[in-house]
Amino acid sequence: MRAAASTQPLGRLICSLQLEVPMADTRCQIECEDWIRREWMPGHFGQSFYRERMPLNSGGVFDFDAVSADKTIVASISTSGSRTASGKHAVGKVMKLRSDMLFLLMSDAPRKVIVLCEPDMFALCQREQDGGRAPKEIEFVHAPLPEELATKLLAARKLGSDEVSPLKNAAQQIVGRERRERVS
């Protein structure tokens, strides 16, 4: 079903974008998460980890990125950096981590971990925790990716950013043209 297009150019552009822009390709991020879970976490924590649905103390369930074989450790894995492609603070990515923290806190597992592969996001989370803005019950760990995987992740991020940037620029051009036309 197609949404009704606005008579304004910006409205038509937004409608078109909502209907025709493909979703971001997240295969590289999933590959990185899998490597962290299969390779890095067993070496760091001394046991195997699996994606698993676990009960929450509120009565619901949640699919955690990593659960230890003995179920004493639950973890969320993040491949995000602390900045967007344009250099701004990655507020949405930080909010995603805060959401993950809530589900970790709702788990009865004794150890709750957020695994971060980007050093800047790890440093940001440490500062948040040191400043009392992240729960002390959450353990933040840095899992550096192998160079080949880190390079692929960077390239995937750039591709995703490049896919969105022309759309943003086109929208800004239309808004600017509409403003100029109103002033004339």
C-alpha cells in the first residue's frame, strides 16, 4: 500500500524515501558479533557463549546476544562507535546501549556485561559509569576486532552513511529551494 504523496516537494520526497529506500545491510555487524561471541568471549571469560532467549525477572523473556554455557553471564554486544559518520555524538547508539542495560538488569544472571568493539564507545561507557550515569552492576569490556574484520566494519559503516547522505542532501536542497521561492 502506498502512502498518499503530499503536494509539497519535500513531502513527496519523504514519502518516496519511506517507501523505496532499502534497509541497511547489517551482515558485517552480525559477522563481528559472531566473531566476538565465538572467538573473543571464550578466551576472555573461559567458557563458550551462545545467542539465547533468557527469562527476565519481570516475567518476560529477552534474546541476549551472548549467554555463557553455565548461564552465569549474559551480555549484549555492540559494534557501534560513539560518533556518527558526520562526527556528531551517536545519541541513538547510546540510547540502544541504555536499552540493553535495562534488559541486562532484568536478568537474574550474576554477571551482566556489555561487550564493545570500538574503543571510543568503550571509553564513553566507562566515563558514563565513572560519572554515575550507568549502573555499577553492568561490566563494560572492550573486544578489539582483528584488523581484517575491523576494516570490513569501517567499510560497511561508510557504505551505509553514503547511502543515506545523498538523500539528506537532496532533502536539504529542496527545503532551500522552497525557502528561496517563498522569499522571491
